[in-house]
Amino acid sequence: MKPTHSSHIPLWLAIIMTLAMIIFVRESAVVVCQIIGIEKAANIVGLVAMFIILMTWRLLKGLPSWVTQASNTLLVDSGFAFLPVSAGAGLLLFALGDELWGVMATMLISTLIPLWGLAILANRWLNHNTSTDTAATHSVGTHNTKEQP
């Protein structure tokens, strides 16, 4: 896996390029799904295609820093995208009567445990990559200084 390379693109341009990439992949998935005859699956096909594209790009070349910066900026408030769904589910929960607390506990457990596990894995993965890159940089720098007269 190659490290992320940096580029000097302004944040506003990085956001526009990231959004253009997302729109292009999603609309391509819509066209492909219409040809195949499964229009309802266009969003998930686009999501899987974007995942495959980004993973391939990351493994072959390394993601540029502008993709990471733009994604972080765009995803900061992504919780608001789920607000209408959450409000609708909250209204429906009150119709459950006696089963309300069981459903609430199930929702909390099924949400918090995977998020907790994902946070632990992401923390280990990010710390491992940082320490590996830092160690490689220090060893190369130390090696070069020993060879110089």
C-alpha cells in the first residue's frame, strides 16, 4: 500500500472535485442500472462502485490529501442527513406501547456496539500506518546521515 501523497489544491476546489467525482459515479450507476433494468439499485451500485474505485486508487497510487480533506469537510455534518429518518422513526416508536423500551434498547445496542468496534479498528489502523511511516522516515534519515562523510 502506497502512502498518501500531498497536493497543493485549495479546499474549495477539492470539495468541488470530490462532489463532481461522487455525482459522476452515482449518475453512471443510474445509467448502468437503467440499462440492466434495476433502477432501484442505482444508489447501492454507485456506493459499491465508489468504494471499489477509491480502494483501488488507494492501493495502486495512494489517495491524494485533497480527497481526505474534502471528505472530512463534507462529512462533518453528515448526521443531519439522517435527521428526517430519525424523526420519523421516533414518531413511530411511540405507537409501540409496551414494546417501546425493548425496541429502544435493541436500537441503541445494535448501533453503539458496531460504532465502538469500528472506532477501535480505525484507531488501530490509523495509528499503525502513522507509526510505520514515521519509523521508515527516521530510519532512512539516519541511514543517509551515516553514509555522508
